[in-house]
Amino acid sequence: MTKLTLCFSLFQTLTAPAPFADETSCQCRAPHEKLTIAQARLGTPVDRPVRVYADGIFDLFHSGHARALMQAKTLFPNSYLLVGVCSDDLTHKFKGFTVMNETERYEALRHCRYVDEVIRDAPWTLTPEFLEKHKIDFVAHDDIPYSSAGSDDVYKHIKEADVTVVFDSQPSSGNCCSAGSEPALLHFIGQWNKHTYEQRLSDSTTREWRGMFVPTQRTEGISTSDIITRIVRDYDVYARRNLQRGYTAKELNVSFINVSTLIHICF
């Protein structure tokens, strides 16, 4: 990649929304050698950015979200930030109802300056298949255990020091990769049972993912829950505000009596 191409790419990034992963023509099908954190921090060639993944719900997108993404983007000198956003169905099932719908949340992320690519309908728990599909080098998130979906920490398997991924050395014809490209993912082996598969490993191509998790820091004093709490706490203030701006009682889901009371208090 020439300096001119790099500058044009940067210009596009700053003047257009980040692309969706399922719409971009830039598919990662070439062999993708894993990087250690030391290699990533030292710096990589221009045409081999460190692919960092961050995910979340990003409801009522705010500065705390943006700061976390800024940290993820600047972890390494040359990085490409992919951001996964969970769908409404997954979020409502495992976390709760959102203020913004999934389309609004996807679009909010596309317009954050630190984001290079948005992955819609991201998985709640990361799988080896997902990590391989998007050629993810590192996963960035705050280090506080995220208890959900029956797990004490949905990032626990990413935080573990040693993980081995096994690939088929002879991809089937149905594989999306062309001959001579990256082998097809067979299965995921945790360190605890790695040696059980020694014979299989000797017949396959293996790759070890060590230390994939890179922690970011939360921004104190701002969160989606904090914002919702302020609105609920000062409900009357915001209800009067919107009534004065022309919203109807039906749109605000308040009764005629409540409207009369709010207007009386207002005046």
C-alpha cells in the first residue's frame, strides 16, 4: 500500500460512515498470521494492521462508549477496529430492553471516528469460528467480569492465557477459501484438553491464540444506566419539556389527569 493509497483510505474513513462487515468488499481470505502483543505494540506493516475487536450494546451512545473505542483503536500503532453490536433479540433476551433499536445503534457506531468496521448482529459469546472469520487478533473490553447468559464472565475463554485452534489441513471444496489459502476451521480446543488431541494436531495445521484479551478502562460517571436513571428521576421535568415542544399525551403515554397536573405545575 503506497502512502497515497493510505492517505486516500484515511480520507474515506473520516468523510464517510464506517462500512458494515457484511457489505464491505474487503473480505479477509488471505492467510493471516497471528500476532503477539509484543509484535503488535512494536508496530506492523501498513498493509497488515492489527485487527482489534470490541463489542457491546451501545444503547444511548455516549462519551463513555466513545472513550472505550478510542482506547481500543489506539492500543497499537497500526490498528483496524471492528466493532460488534448485538441485535435487539439477543440484547432483550440476555440484558434487557433498550431505548434505541438495533438499526439506530448500528448507525451510531458507524459514525464514531474510531470505528473502521461495524459487525451487525454480533454474537453474545465469541466463538473460534467468529474470531477466524473476521481475522481478529485481539479483543478489547474492560476487565470487569461480564456475568451473563449463565456465565460468570462471557470473556473468560478469551482472557485465558493459552488457547489452541485447529484447522483442517485439506479444506473441502465447499470451503469459501480458495486452494492454498487459510485452512478450514475444525474445532476449538481449550488448554485443559489440548494433549488429548495430540495425534489429530499432528495431522492438522494449528494456531495458538495467546493473550487475545486486552483490557480498556471504563469512564466513571457516565453510562447508559446513569442516563436512564436521570430521566426516570426527573420524569416530570422531561415530560413537561416534551409537552411544551408539541408532543401529545398519547406519545408520552401519560393520562389526561397527569397532563393537566404537569401543565399546572409548569405555569
